[in-house]
Amino acid sequence: MDRLEIRITGFGGQGVVLLAYIVGRAAAINAGKHATMIQSFGPEARGSACSATLVVSDGEVLYPYIRRPDILVAMSGEAYQTYKNELKDDGFLIYEKDLVPAAPRSGQKAFSVPSTRIAEGLGRRIAQNIVMLGFMVAVTQLLDRERVRDAVRASVPSGTQDFNLRAFDAGYAYFEDNYGTERRRLEQSAPVALG
């Protein structure tokens, strides 16, 4: 792997930064890669624009800023509109089905999940970021599922581990149930396998 660029975006309160942190932790600590994360917020904390970028590489990350992400995770319509033109022409667009009216460009691989609805069904809307994480891992196959589950377990507040793992598994299962037949095509076009 040379360099993988990821942007995760939404609005404050959706857990954008935690989602990015868990991906970076799974890559760096659990898979032995190098990872950097940069986060940005709007002037208000909750409800304003929020974005986190990750660079993951086999070698040391000398430039931590992204140019054109390989993966864009959009959890709000405003976030999608702001960052949609950054995504590589053959990149992965992963978005919140009920909140993002996405129109991917030809060549991009687009996948949607009702992560908020799924989290509400589990009893806690706030876990929609972890549902999205499970879905993202299933779509991209960039990280080993169990390594990410370990990163979830180590990153969420004490006492919420079991619930968050259920949320992760629900997102992963949504992909399997709705896009499972596309697995072989995705495996051939995945940007990189991090392990």
C-alpha cells in the first residue's frame, strides 16, 4: 500500500471524530500501519459541520493532509455537498441513506445505509456512527472485521462496549443483506487491503 486517504464528514453530534479515530486505531495499532488524523469543526460544536481526515500507509506518513480521498463517508447532506467533488473518480462513496441525497459520478462506487434508523432500532440513535463504521468496513474490506471490533471495544466508554459492538455488527450485516452479491466485484476494486 502506498497511501490511502479517507474523509469522514457529517455534523457535530454524529460521532464523526470517534468513527475516524476507531478506523485509525484499527489500522495503526491493530494492523500495524501508520495513520494520521486531522479533525475540523464549525463555529458551534453540536449541529455544525464536522469533518475528519485520515491518511493510512505502510510507511511513515510525511504529509498528513489529504488531496483527493479514496473513500468519502458522508453522514449529512450538507457534508456531502461540501466534499463530494474531492472524491476520486473511482473512489468509494459511503453515505447515510436517509440524510444524504447523493448523486455519485460515473465510476464511483456508492453505497448507502440508513445508519440512524438502524441505531434507533437498537435503542440509541447516538450509535449511528458505529453502525456506519460496520457498514464501511463491510463495503471496503480494508480492515479485518475482528481488528476493528477490538478497536471499537477499546475506544468507546466503559460499559457501552457490548452495545457498540451490536451497532457495528448491525451495520456490517446491513451490507451483507443488501449488497452481499456485489462482494466479488468490490474485492477486485477495493483501494487497498489494510489487514
